[in-house]
Amino acid sequence: MNKIENLRQWLHEHGLSAYIFPSTDPHSGEYIPDHWKTREWISGFNGSAGTAVVTLNRAALWTDSRYWLAAEEQLAGTPFEVIRCRRNVATAEELIEWIQKEDAKGEGLTIGIDGWCVTESYAECLQDAAVKVGMSLRTDIEPASALWTDRPALPDSPIEIQPLEYAGETAQSKLKRIREAVYAEGANATIITQLDEIAWTLNLRGADVHCTPVFVAYLALLPDETILFTNPNKITPEVAKYLSEIHVQTLPYQAISQKLGESHALRGLRFLTDPETTNNVIFGMLCLADTMDNRPSFPDDFYANAASIAIANSAPVTSPIIEHASLIAPMKAIKNEAEIAGYRSAMRKDGVALVKFLRWLLPAVEAGGQTEISIDQKLTGLRAEQPLYRDISFDTIAGYGAHGAIVHYEATPETDIPLEPHGLLLLDSGAQYQDGTTDITRTIALGPLTEEERTDYTLVLKGHIRLAMAKFPAGSSGTQLDVLARYAMWQQGLNFLHGTGHGVGSYLSVHEGPHQIRMNYMPAPLVAGMTLTNEPGIYKAGKHGCRTENTQLITHYCDGEFGEFLQFEPLTLCPIDTEPIRRELMTADEIEWLNNYHQHVYEELSPLLDDEDREWLSEATRPIEK
């Protein structure tokens, strides 16, 4: 493989013994632009998660259970061995231990990784693990710029304004809230690096990233100025006028290095930053901020009240950095009235498309000729007919039969199989509408089922309903509720290993935090106004998979002597297949919830459908007996 040979020559020339290629970019995004897909470039493996390492003599790729089979197939006949790991990201210790085998003489090795494309926290873990065994780590050097001859350019799609009718809050208001939160932590500046946070803050959207309407940029919030670093070609006259009106300056994307490299520009600044999301290079630049002044400088209007003065006067200057989890994530997670209205509108549009699809599906499968990819294309086409449709929100998971047991399966031309009129189809999909983002999973009986399939389907549905029915104290974490979705299947010795629920952005990333529902402890509190999925599942390798998912809104339930209680309201509008249900396993209140949900779905969607679709929906939402 010429790429590997060229890389090893480059390693030798630069005094390196190994190079690590992560699956990340400078912005810690879930999806990354092609420009930064260096792991795929060097290895040929195109899964969304994995870490490649190349030494002078060996090469390996670490990936999790979603991609074990795909990685083995894609890397067969290449220098890469596939190492199966249990996490999305290989630990620093795993990588260093493997690389250490190159150090037969015990002389120590120098390892490289691109500091722009690794978070500060992960770089620190690598550094610590390397030092323990006598190695060193360099983050200031990368080979792709020299060796990747046909490397894609940075994306340059135009930026668009997200209208206030969908955003619900002006950018000026958001910037003020963020600054106040930064000041309250004793800092006076921050660099926003995550693309969805930049888009949300400025009420702007883009098309630089697959499935997520964001644009490549950094945003600096300094005491007296706000600077957006992005490609000038992306800024249309309309956006330029808008940014000027909200007092946001613009500089080229690459200019952030020069700006943060100017010591006079950083004088008196104390940055609040999250090492879990800020890349190693940016973090290092912030650490060089000049702290010769006695304390951080704040804008004049910050001293308008005594509380602000107290914060400023009590802020010790021991470091130019205050490490803190994102202050924007919890703000963004709580949706305002306009965003909630947008979700409801988007869910109705999505529901119409899904009804049309489901009415078409069974006859089409019985007629023959349908595959996992073809039904994905059909559903995407029906969504694209809806007003304000912009894109899918993630790559569709259409897993028939045994493929449904692969949690994050994505059909390819090599794996695509025909659908037959029996067994289960697991269909996890979503869309980006300008007024909201959708995420839904339905497991559909395509014909006769086994008792095992019916039992597993029912256990999953019971878990979904139990969580959907929950009433809980405000401030509870998702971990405290997770057992509700798993209890019924646990009684049968069954479980699932993915999270039960994640936040959903407002025409932004389909996966957002900080709140989640999962077994391992997630401390972020659940707050009214948050959106959250509910998606338990059961997966049996070689047989089938079942998952039922709605996107939900957390709303107020009641107040009492024990404080405020919250509840979930389903936002997703789509029938849940009742054919596979084993009714004897369902309790009366679970059936009541399902009937009430179906009545709600019919009431919301039926006025938007033609006669044939409405008739199908009426049958699909017909109440079942308790």
C-alpha cells in the first residue's frame, strides 16, 4: 500500500515511531467534513468510529462492536489488523500498550497525533500513558497535509439565517446570557468550538456537515468584541449585514491561530473552556494568555451591579484557563416556545410522510423487489415532499431480520438484502426540517413472526411505555429513570447496551446533551423544555432486533409538598405496530397508554391526509382490548 509506505518514510524523516489517526475533527463533531477524515484516508475504513495507528512495522484499527464485521471486510488484504474494543474510542492506555511492542530495545518512542483533531483531555491521557512507559507525544505535526494529494478542501457552503420565528430568541439575547454565565464563573472570555453551539448562539445554519445543518467556524466571545472565524466565501451579503447588526466581527477561519498568538490581544483575558471538547491546539494557545494584570478585565457595563463587582473582585488569577463543562449545552437543551412549536410542526410533517410510507410498505414487500436500501430511498423521498424539509438527520438504519440485531447497521450495496413477507424490519430514521429535527424508530412485522420475535417486541414496547408514563421529581437525572425501560426485559434475562435516550436539537444535531437516559451515571438534570428520545431495544445476533423510539418533550406535571414533578409528552406522531404484540404480557395501563397515544396520532394527522391514507391510519390506530 503506497500510502502506508509513504507515511512510514514520513515518520522516519520526522523522527516519529508511530502516528495515531482518530475519527475526530477540530470541533468534536459527531459527523465530520471529508477534509478531516484522515483515519479513513490512511486505512480505507469508513465507519463513523475508529482509531487507526501506523508504526514503522505494523498497522491496526480499533473500532467498537457496531463495526467489527464491516472493518474485517473492508480491511481484509491490507496491512491493518482489526482490534475489537468495547468503547466508541480506544483508550489511551490501549493504544500506548500496543505501540510499546515496537520498543524492543527499551529506548523510548515518539508518537504523533494532530493536535487540531484531538481534544485536550484525550491528548493529556495519551501524554500521561506515554510518559509512564518512557515514550513522548507530539501534537504539533501531521502528515496528511503533505501526503494526502487529493485531500478534499474545507467545505464552503453558504451560511443561512435561522429566522426568529423558528429560533425564538435573538442572537443578542443568547450572547448576553452566555457572557453572564461566563462572568459568573470568574472568566471574561470563551472560545466556542462546537459547531452546533455556534449555530445555535448566532441563529445561523449551514450545510458543511453530513446530516447536521452547521458550518465550520470558531466563535470568540471577548469582553468587548465577538469574532466569528469562518471562510469569508461562506458569508452572503444578507448574512454579512445580519452579523454587523448584531455586532459580530468576522475573520477568516485560519486567522484564529494568529489572533490567539498575539499576546497583546490576550492580555487580561481569562478563558472558560471545556477540555473535553476543545482541541489540543486551541487549548494550548489559551493557556498562553498573558496574566500579568492583577485580574481579568471586564467590560464597563459588567460593573453595573454589586454582584458583578463581587465576582470580578473575587476572581483569583492563578491561571488563564478555567476548565468547565459547556455553559451553552444546557441552555440549548431547554427549548423555548417557538422551538417547541417548531417540533410539533415538524413531527406532523414527518408523521404524514411515515403514514404514507407505512401504507405503501407491506404491499410493496409482498409484491417483491424491495430491499433495505430501496425502502430507505422511498421514505426519504416522501419526507422530501414535505414543506421545510432540508435533509435526513442521520443515516437511516433499515435492518431486516438478522441485520436488525446490528444496533447501528447501515445498509450498503454489499450488505443490502431483499425484504420478504415475514419477520421483523427495524427502521430507525429522522429528518431535518427548518422548524425541527425528528428521530423515530419503528419495528414492523412484514408477515408471520416467531413467538420469540413477538415476545421480544412486546418486552421492548413495555419498556418504552413504562418510561413514557413516568412522573418524576424535577432535577432527576436520566440514570434514575433508565430502569423503567429495562425492567420488563431484565425479568427475562435480557438487556441492551446502548443508551435509552438522548437530547434532540432544534434544526441542529439529532444527538445533543448534556442530558441522557442510560445505565451509567449521567448527572445532568432533566428540566422542563428538554427534548429526549425513548428508545429501548433487544438485539439477538443472527436472529432479529427490536427497538421502539419516540422523541419526547419534558413538561410540568404538578407541584406539591415534595416540589415540582415532571412528565414526558410524546412529540413523535406515528402508529406503533400492534400486530406483533403479545397482549397477555401487557398490563391494562400499558394498553391504555398505547390506545391514548394512537388516538392522539390520529387526531393530529388525519386532517392532513387524503382519504386512503386516513383510512389506513384509522385501522393502524384502532384501540386494542385491555
